[in-house]
Amino acid sequence: MLAKVKSYALCGLQGFLVDVEVDVIHGMPSFDIVGLPDTAVKESKERVRSAIKNSGVKFPTNKITVNLAPADVKKQGAYLDLPIAVGIVKASSTELSLDVSDCVMIGELSLDGSLRAVNGILPLLISAKEQGYKKFIIPEGNAKEAGYIEGVEVYALSSLKDALNLLSNKVEFKKVDCVSYNACDNEQSFDVDLSYVKGQAFAKRAIEVAVAGGHNILFVGPPGAGKTMLARCVPTIMPDMSFEEALETTKIHSVAGVLKSDEGIVRLRPFMSPHHSASPISLVGGGQNALPGIISLAHNGVLYLDELPEYTRSLLESLRQPLEDRVITISRVKASVEYPASFMMVASMNPCPCGNYGSKNGECKCTLSQIQKYRAKISGPLMDRIDLQISVDGVLYGDLVSDKKEESSAEVKRRINIARAIQRERFVNDKVNVNAEMGEKHIKKYCALDKECEDIIKSAFNSLNLSARARSRIIKVARTIADLELSENIKPSHVLEAVGYRSNLSL
């Protein structure tokens, strides 16, 4: 007898329909799975056999053939255990009448018949919903994740036996309740705050500008100047994620298998800080199954690279494409997938090998050639993609013990929220979220410059030997500064400040 059950599998962040066709016929007992299954799918034979027996259903002693259509696409992971088991029971049992016509099933089986949570349930259900499917059976462990999808009927069950009872209408099960997303629930207490940072007014202003427009920023200064502290304050002033951003970020974390099951959705903007010994594959993604890397996990958040020159040249150069295109394409023998990678890069480094070049509190003992060699570890094209390049010096003892009240992160965040709201309204008809994402057509449309502004940029272009890309980034930063000051037009003072964020790192 032939049975057909619908399921879904993943390719990157996109799910695709898999028709699980099960044929149980008389003949020598055997169990074959065809349709380009990977090792995890092939091994499902033993999991399915034990799960069916331990669910109180007789496993057929016949010839069993399972076809996973489309047959020319590789099927990876354990998503298909449940539909294979249900298909075998439907094709072989005369006692159970299972209605599987309009239901999509996804889940991994344990030997005792219980359902185990799987990675990527959110993109799987979203893809299935977009293709018209409304009813789903998934593992109980994925219930919270599925609760954020509206307009679907999801049953989160604990075992294969429950799934069989539901499909045969023997037992009624409660559907997963739809959960509403409220950005106000995203509040979190941080261990750091801008009010804890003494002095460093210039650097704190630069952070505010960078976050307001989504710009990349680099801190250069001696050890102990507070570069890491400043970088870790960035999440405290970032705007709360919208539901669309949270959903997109959650899809990536779900596929990568790092989503916490008790949360269901990523509410806080990611802050990823890879060690300098990280491999390029761990950063950009890849591996046998082309999984997302750290830069994709930082999507809609922050990628922090401490001691930038300590990272390998190949790893740093791999950042150039996602910094420009805000996506990363991973091509492997088995798959070629594209993951979003729209993150704000925050980096820090010493100005020289000893760390004291240009410091008022220490004496540099490095030669000019040593400094140049040290800085040459970071290529010009990569530096060109960093909008704000800030010199940070040590803080005087008097500033450290001062009772002067510093501005808190909450106060800065309020101004940033206003600036971001202006940008959302400006780009409502464009596929752009923040000023840093503007292309040349957006710059021409939204960043008109008068003659005085053009003269300032021209002077900086010639004196600092800037590239065309650097010019565009200065204009974007000036646009952000204007937004923070609630100015409709870019003024000379805005351009001067933007130029100042790129002009203080020369030898």
C-alpha cells in the first residue's frame, strides 16, 4: 500500500517541500530510503523502527521503500523521522485510519517514540505557510518558537503516539497559542553603562553617531584607555528590535542551533565577539552543511573585533563582502546558500606594537617601520569600510575620581531612537533601514550638499587621500549627525564633524 506525507527540509534559511512517499508491499523484509538522503536521514531507519514498536504499533515485516521527493535535492538532518514513521504506519496498518492530506509534519524521533526538538523550525514553518500550508505537527520542544507565527494551526506533540492519535481523531490536542511580540519586553539590565565611562566625551559622541546610523566604528588607543568598555556599551544604546528584525534574527539562530528553547525568539540585538584565533569558516559560515557563521549570528546586532591586527589577514578580508553587501554567500560542494549579515562592526586596536604611540601617558618605543608594519595588517579596503575611526587616549586620574555625573546610556538611547525613527520614515519606500545602508542613489536623493559642504569634503578628499567610498561614507555619517540634531538638511558643521571621525589616525 502507498502513503504520502508532507514535510519540509532546509536549504539555508529557506524551507522546501518534501513529499515522503512510503510503499509497503509483500516481499523480502527490507527498509530502503531513496531521494538523496544524507547520513542522518539514512540512519532514521533504526530510529523509526524502534519508535513505531515502542509506540504500541506493529512494525511491518514487508518490503518498505521510502522516496523523498524531489529526488534530486539533498535532504539533510533528522526533520523527516516523524513523516517517515507516520507514512509507514498509514501504509501498513489496517486498524488506524490516518488523515494526513493537509498536514505538514516535522520532527526527530527517539527510540522510545518521543519527539525531539529540531533546529530551524521557524524558517521551516514560515516557508510552508508562504506556500499555502496551515496545519503542522512539530515537537513539543519547538512550541515557543512556533508561537510567533500567525495564521497557522500548530500542534506541538511529545511523541509519535500522540501524532497518531491526533491524525486518527482519537484524541483532541490543544493548538499552540499565538504569542504577540512586544518590544517593551526586551528591556535588559546591563553590567556596563555609558555613565560608568569617565571622560572620553569625543569617543562617546562617536558611539552615539555610529549607533544612530548603523555605522562601523574603530577605536585606536593605548592599553587601558577604555576601548573595550566603550565597545561593550554599544548594546546598551541600541534601539529595541522590531518584530520583523527579531523574526529574521531568530531564523538564523534557529538554523544554527543556538536559539534557547525557553525563549522562542531573539529579543535582544546580538553582540558577537569572536576570539582572534577563530577560523574563517566559523566567522563567515560554511562547513559540510553550509551553516551560518558568527557574522550572520550578529545580523541586526554588533560584531565586536577586539585587537583587530591579531586576527588573520584572510579572516579580516573575508569581512569585506558582507560589510559592503550586507549578505554572505556560502558556496560548498553540497550547497550554495545566502545568509543575511547586516551588522554594525565595532573594532579596537592599539596604535602601535607597544601601544603607546600618540599617548600622553606613555612613551612609544616603536620605530616608524614597526608601526607601519603593524598597521599594514589591516588592509586599506577594509579600513575604507569603517565609517568612524577614533583615537582614544588614557583618562587622567582626576577624571576617574571626579564626581561629575556622566550621561547615561538611557539618555543617549532616547536620542538614537528619535534619529532612527526619522530614518525609518525617510526610507519607508526604500529597502534601507539606516543611513549606513544607503547606496549612491539614496545619497543623491537624501543627502543634498551645498557649496560650502562640498568644499569641505573636497579639501578633506585631497588632504587625506580619501577614496570615492570614503567620501560616500563621510556623507552618510554627516546625514546621521543631521538626524541627531533634527536637521532636515546637512550643514557644514555636520560635514566637519563627520570628517573629524576619519582624520586623526595618521602617523
